[in-house]
Amino acid sequence: MAMEKLCSARIPEMEPLLLRYLNSDDITDAELGIKEGAEYYFSGRFIRKNLKLSAMAGIKYYSSAKNIELLKKYENDEDIFIRDRARKSIAYMSIKK
């Protein structure tokens, strides 16, 4: 929620961060601060998924053909939440052009 609020102000420095989070599958557990062998309430997989969802919600404020194409990769994702968020952001960007 906070990330989306920052993005709605269209702060230019946010777009690269969102693009990094959109590809959150590449973020390692170490980058998330998760130490090997330690137990955490949220798994790295859960955190990466939520980073991706937050990025999808925020990237809609940075409408461009490139960002729409990036989101289109997720329109048919097996995860219903990712698929839904991608479609909603694409729809928003299509209206706000």
C-alpha cells in the first residue's frame, strides 16, 4: 500500500525499483535478509510474490509501451493474484495514456 502511494506521486526514482521488484524471482533470500537455516514467519517465496504484486500495482502510474509489454507476460500466469493484478494495471494504463 505504501509503495503504491509513493508511485501515485510519479516519483521518477520509483520506476527502476518497481522494475526490479517486478522481476523479483531473481532476488535471492540473502538480498531479502533471510539467513540460510533460520526460520522466518514469511518465506522468501512469499516475500518475492508480494514484492511482484506491489510492483504491478505501482507500475501502472508509469504508463509506457515497454511497461505494458512487461505486464503482458503475466496476463496468463498460473497464479490468479498475479494474473489479476497484471490485467488491472494494464487496463489502468490503457485508460490513462
